[in-house]
Amino acid sequence: MFEPQTASGKVLWHFTMSLDGFVAGPGHSMDWMTGTTFRPGLIEEYTSTTGAVLGGRDGWDAYPDPSGIYGGAWQGRLFVLTHHPEDATPTEGVTFLNCGPAEAVRIGLEAADGKNLEVFSPDIGRQLLELGLIDEIDLHIAPVLLGDGVRLYTNPGGPPIRLRGVGTEDPLGSVDVRFRPA
């Protein structure tokens, strides 16, 4: 079961993730997603409900192309949160922010104009989660084990973060997935 995405001005931490919890491979590589299929209409769902995107500098430096979001199907404001905007290459449609994550969310939501602000950064997402500023976490689990790379969430020594399922019969129930080696 899934609940379609809606454009309701929420802060959405959104990733495709490997079964072992990585959202990018080593060096932010994304080639591991090649061959992964998604349900029909998924890209259109996100392109129509996303008003702005907030990412981090590491991801931007690995993929400095705002026209690549959703395979080029999405057009909108892209914000890159960085401690060093002065050494970022100016790029049309990209605003480099040097502020706290809460201020970045305020700026992004204003730019999203009633649509969702998507967060494409594990580190920024973790910070926003700690601040209570993530409305939803939306994951697409790819049938692959990476074993190394950029994890969705790391917080060594921190407490567990309890979540509630959206669009599920039991919001506290586990999610069952089954795979076989290809």
C-alpha cells in the first residue's frame, strides 16, 4: 500500500535507499540505481508536488546539475546549504545558503509556494529531524545491498527515533519486504 504524495507545503525527507540503508554509494555515486524500476507515475507525482529542493554541499559537489533532478522532469528552486558559499560555482536556479537548517527550511518553504520542500541530504535531514522540522520521510527501497556509501541516518550514541507509518493499517507495525538474490 502507498499513499500518493500531496503538495501540502510539508518538509519531505525523500530518498531511494538500498536495502542496507545507503542513499548513495562511495563518493556519492548513484550508478547503483541503474536498472531499478519504480511504480508508474511516481516521478510525475513528485514533480507535481515539489516546489523547492534543499540539498547539501557534498551532494551538490558530486552532482552539480539542477536540471538532473527527477531526470530533468522537475523545474524549481534549488537551495544548497553550505558553510562555504564563497567557493561554490554560481549556477542558474541554485541558491547557496550559509545559515542554520531551520532558516534554510523557512526560505525553502517560502520558495515552494504551498508545495513541498524536498530534502535531499542525509546530514541536513538528520538535523531537521532533531529540530522537529521533518513532516514526512519518504523512502523507496531499491533491491540492492551496497555495503558502503552514504547512509540515510547516522547518529552514534543518540536515542532511537520512533516513526509512524503513513498510509498503513498499523502505523506502528513493521514493514515486510522480501527479496531473492538476482
